[in-house]
Amino acid sequence: MVTLGAPALDPFPRFARYNSPYTAHRDGRAIDLYPGTKRAPSPVAGTVVETRTMTAPSRSYAAPNDHLIVIDTGTELARILHVDPAVEAGTTIERGEDLGPLVRSGYFAPWVDNHVHLGFRAYGTDPVRASGSLRVALDVPLHGLTWDGTGTVRAVGDTYVILDAPVHPDPGGAFAGIADDTGHYVFDGGVPHYETGGVHATDSDRGSTEPISLLGTTLAPGSGTIDWESVAVFANGREITGLSFLLGRDQTGAKLICPNVEFAVGETVTVEIA
């Protein structure tokens, strides 16, 4: 297992471990880091041992190719995806240094923002393969934000909107995300558009196998990697694709995935889960 602390996450104002349909995320063996810029800072220090370009799934909104950067950190091999390498084998890189421009990958759903995918493999294993990657754990404080399901649209994308609630209690401080109804657990992932997701305990000593709910409806059977309960999400009475849960250090706000339902900036929205 590889534990990521504050230094690895410092260059990134948002992250998600489970907001993806891919196996590495379902198994807790990768993390997506969102820099909010066009270029990717490195989350690790070490020496680049390999870069590779591969064909990505064909999407009208995406680049034809994706890329892999493998970095020897001194303890394991870091696998970084979705960055067009501005480095080459033999380059020594410090944490936070530029790796290259982010790539809009065909592996992304249309509502997914550009990001750095980070996973790790042990020495002596094939660094190109994703399967068999090491589990990833986090060692950073998390704030759980209770939410009543209401908010005003503050940003609109082609396939999503972002509400102004819940509000981050300490911008620039700890990472925060939408919590369950008790405030003790933070959701991570996309419900119900991804079958699986994750639930983080805000207290490292806390763990639960009890049902965990949001807006009065059970979403998860416990904490950790979970299969979502069978639910539907509605915004102002209209069914939408789902809710996207990420953790933000500077800003929060519910992200509604709604490619077939339009909302305008300034519109008041009430979310229900059934």
C-alpha cells in the first residue's frame, strides 16, 4: 500500500479516489488529482524511467491519444496518465514540477474535467499494466459538509452544473466534500452513473458497516469501497444522470450531471434522491 499525505496533494485543489468506472478506482488502487490548470504538476519526486503514447477510445470531445509517464520514486513505480510528457526517460523530477500539458482523454466521460491519474506498482512488475497496482491510502484531514439538497447554480458546463452549496468552511485549509446525513462520512464518486464509489470516514478511528444515507435515502452499505444502492437523482423534479462527489480544498459545491436537462446560472435547485 502507498499512503499519500499533504505533500503529494498540495499542488492539487481537488481529488477523487472513486469517481470513475475503471477497475483501479473501484479497487482503491488509483487516485485522480485535479490541478485546475492546463499543465500537470508532478505529485511525486523521482526519476522518469519510461514514457509511452497509446491510442485512446475515440470521442468527439477528446484527443486521439493518451500517455503514460512512469517515475521511480525510490520506493515504488508511479504510473501517471492523461499528461502529454514534457519529460523523458532519465529526467529527474521534483514534486510539483511540470510534467507537461494535461490531455483530454477518450477514457473520460464528457462531464469529467482534465486531471492526473496516479497509481503505483511494485518494483519487478510491469509498469505499463494497470492491473496489480498497489492500493492507495490517504493521510490528510477531511471535512464532511452536511447538505440539505438545495443551492443556486454558479457554473454551467455542457453536461453538468455546479451549485453554490454546500460551502467550504475553510477555503485553502483541509479538503472537504459532501457528507452523509450524520456528517461523519464523506462521499466520493458518481451516483448512480457509476456502479461503485467510496465513502471516507472523517475520523480515522471511525468505520462503519451500517447503511449510510444522503438526503434521507440510503446510498451506501458502509464505508470504504462500496456498491451504491439502487437510486435515482432528481433536480427540481426532473431526473438527472447523477451526483458527482469530489473533495475540494479551496471550493466545494454539488456537481449535478445533467446532459439532458438544462439549468441556468442563478437558478435555484432542489435535489432529491429516491
